[in-house]
Amino acid sequence: MSRRRSASYGGQARGAREGRILKLTVNGEAYEHRGDGTLLSLLDEMGVDPERVAAMLNDRVVPKAERGTAHLAPGDRVELLTFAPGG
């Protein structure tokens, strides 16, 4: 069984740049992204503060510095983890 990978970082996003909706899975739930197809635009669209979240794209941690160039593809899996202070 082969594993599908998203478009490479810095590559052309498939789908969103052409005006289509990207169907993704975000935290295990179906999600339709209408932004420019980057991870950063997804965070913005969802109202998530990029400074307060860890993000994974298809089981790979995406550093903050790469989120604007991490392009999404249809079927990608995104996991977002927020940190809450506590004791």
C-alpha cells in the first residue's frame, strides 16, 4: 500500500489556487478549505493563532517558519495541537 503525499513545500498548491475547495481532514474531522492552499491560510481561516499551535501535515511536524509555504492537497490530514497552561 503506497502512502499519498501532499504537494512539496514551496510547490504549487493543487486545488485552492484554481478556485476550488480543498477537502481535508483536520483533527479527524472533514473540513473544506477555501483559502490559498497553505497551512498558514488554513490556520487563519479557522481562526487559530499560529503562535499558539503545533501543526502536523500528514504525520510530519511543520515548523512555524514553513507554514506559509506548506501547501495542502486534497485528502491531506492536518492535526492541530494547542497548549493550555495548567498545573
